[in-house]
Amino acid sequence: MQFAHEFMSRDPYTVTADMKVSDLARGLLEHGADGAVVVDGRKVVGVVTAMDLVFQEKQVHLPTFIAFMDAVLPLGTRRTEAELAKITGGTVEEIMSQPARTVEYDTPLDEVATMMVESHFTVVPVIQNDILIGVIQKPDVLRAMLAQRNSGV
């Protein structure tokens, strides 16, 4: 059985919440990363991914209105407000997912893989004593799976 600390990347791409979205986009491209861990010092405060940037280009989901008796009722306004906030976000803090879902350094591979699949995560921070020590991304899981299969475990 493999544990998170055995297959994580030990030098994660990290950013701060006050970073501009344009700088984040450049950084993700330069690092060839699908996402970054948002930190305050060495504490994890969120995760931001390339999909959060792609989200800014999506069409806005406009609320639906229904007539009920003599009133017009909007449906889906909270969703629209949340989408508009993310689409217009200028800093990492405005578009990141928070709080970040993290795993402990001794979390087994199958638990990490299950979390990534079921929650559609591409970046999972690894912590020890609430301090960031690494990150797991899809290629890390694939390498761990191949190593496990090649060793006959």
C-alpha cells in the first residue's frame, strides 16, 4: 500500500490569495501545472485550477423567471450571483475553491484516488501538522498506480 507522502510532488506550485488572475494564468503555463495551492505562509487556504480560469470565459447562466399568480419569481439567482463573482474575479481569492480539501501525509493511495474521482479534484494538497508538504495531481496518482502494478502488489 502506498501513502500520499510516497507519491506526492514535493515542490508544489503555490500562490497567494492576492495574486492577480493574469499572473496566475502565466504561472500555471510556465510551471506546466493544472492548478496551484493557495497559501498563507505554509498554511493551505484554498486551491485554484486552470478550470477556474477557463470558467471566466463561460457564458453566464441567467436566472429563470416564472409567473405565479400576479408575481414574477426569479429562480437560480444565487447561482447567477456566484457565477458572476467568479467570472469577474481579478484575484486568486475571488476565484479559488475554499476551504481546500486536503489529505494527510499518510492517506492511502486508494483514498486519494477516490476523493479525486468523486469530487472531480485535479489538485490535492498534502499536509502534515496543518502545514503544506506537497501536492498530488493526476499524473502523480498514475505514476503510483503503475509502480504498484509493476511491483506486483
